Amino acid sequence: WAWSYFVDACAAALVEAQRRAKFLVYLHVSKAAGTSFCKLARKNRCAAPPKFSTLWDPGDGPTWGNCARGLKVVHVSKDSIGKGRRARCAARELDCASRAAAFSAKNYELMAVERWADNGGGLCPAGWYAISLREPLARVRSHHNHLWAKILRASPRPVKGRTKSSFGRNGGYFRGIFSGENGACASPTELPYAVGAPHRTGYDWSMVCAFSSDYHARSLLGTSYSPRPYDASIPSSLPHDKLLALARNRLAGYAVVLPVEESHQAGPVLRHALGWKPWDAKTFLPTAGRDASKLAKTVKNVSAADRALLENNNRLDIALHRRRAGTRNPQKSSRRRS
């Protein structure tokens, strides 16, 4: 017992020394347990940006919400991000020196980034990186339910002649999004939900298909994916096989990769990698509860046709999730998992 305690104490001291030598950047992929991760960081008194519950500084926050007023606003990185609403919604990438300076100036231990990754997904040598991955189709469905319940605060109305979707019961919601040629994304100006929104919001509809198609990869690769990674009307910069290889390479550099479906096994990873204690005696990560809320769901089920469209448009994310979650070949589970 004494020897075990000594080993654990030494390991804890080593982890603490490593943590103090490096900063931790958490790439918060929306609707993939990011809020739960940030809640756990806060419970462990991890020094982080205090203004927002999801631990990001202005310029690092989500860009897919109802922040932009027009198609040319949200994807533009700016040196000056203003105050108030603009400070919450504007995107400002930081190079490695600027990111390190932000940590040092405010004595942060962790900063969350809930947009695309800085510098085309490149990792800074002075930093540690963490990310959580969720089963892609479940994440997309959750993202759309959150969009209509929290951002637009209503359900879309079908517009005659503009959509084949039956909205809900028959599971045809995503046919309205992937209504382009060969199941590709619809143009933002032709997206049926844009004209079917219950009120005019000025919402940047170019993002809707982007967060429905390879959103993990878009977030992970940033401008290496495309010059405007959250605009589905801009094609990717590389062919599929090269994008997948690059995404896997980027992911391999992350210190913590947490598959959401395996979060119950996250204790040893986060305890030894980050020195964190669990949320409570029964769970390591808290449950944010949004998916389980009583709010009306716009997307209640996914038909076979919709599932086929989602799978075809999320091939990168499916491949990344299978690789990290160890679901490619369940019989060969001895491989070390993140």
C-alpha cells in the first residue's frame, strides 16, 4: 500500500509539473459534450476565461449561433472584435506566440475554442490539446434540435414548392438540407428552412449544411479544410483521402481524445493526464442535459433515406470517430485508446 501511494504521488507530481510547463487548449466541438468538459474543468478549479461558462475568451466562441447578420460576417477573422454581442460572436485566430501570451498574461491553465481550430489545425509545441468526439449522426441531430430550440426558438415551417421534407414524423428533415445535386448541400439561398423560418433573423444559413457535414473535421482542420470552414458553399481545399489523412494526423497530436460514448471510462485519462477529480462518485463527466430536455424536438427521428444522406456527407467524421472510439474492429480492442 505504501509503495502504491508513493508511485501515485510521484505520478501526480509529474503530471502537475507537466501541466505547469504547458497550456491546455480544448477544441470544443459543439454538441459533443464540450459544455460537460468545461463544467468539469470549472469544478476542478482550472484557471480559465471567466466571462462565459464554456471558458472561451472573445474571439474563440462559437460562430454557428445567431450572431451574424448576413453571409459575409461570421467567417471573417478580425483583429478588432469590438464589445458586447460582437465580442461574443466574432472569430479571431491566434498564432502560437499570441496564444501563449494570452495564457501567460492572465495565468490561464485552459482556454476553450468553440469555432474552428487556429492556424489550419496546427498544434503549438508549448501546448497540450484536448477534444471530445461524438457519434456524428447523433451530434448532427442534436445540433439541429439545439438550433431551433435555443437560437431560432421555434420550429421551421414547410414552404410549398421549396422542399420535399415532411418535417418530423416521416423523417424527411435532412432531405431539405441535402437537396443539391447527388445529395449535396443546398445553396444557402435555396435552403427551405431559410424561407420557412417563423421570423426573419438574418441568420447565416450557409452554416446549416456545414455543421451537418463533417463538422468534427471542419473544426479540427479549420482553414486547412477550406478558407471558410463553416460555409458549406465553399468547397474543401483537398480531396477526401488527403483530408482524412490530415485530420488523423492532427488528432494524433492531441493529448486527450475523449469519445463521448466512452466517457464513463474517462476517469483514468483525465485524472492522470490533467490531474482532475471526477464530477461525483458515479460519473466522471457531468451531463449537460440538453438532449434529454423536455423541449420540443424538430428532428425526432431519422429515416433510412435521411440516414443515407447524413452518412454520405459525414464520411470524414465517421472515419475519425470509429478510429478513436475503437469501433472499427471490436475484436481487436487491445490497442491503446485515448
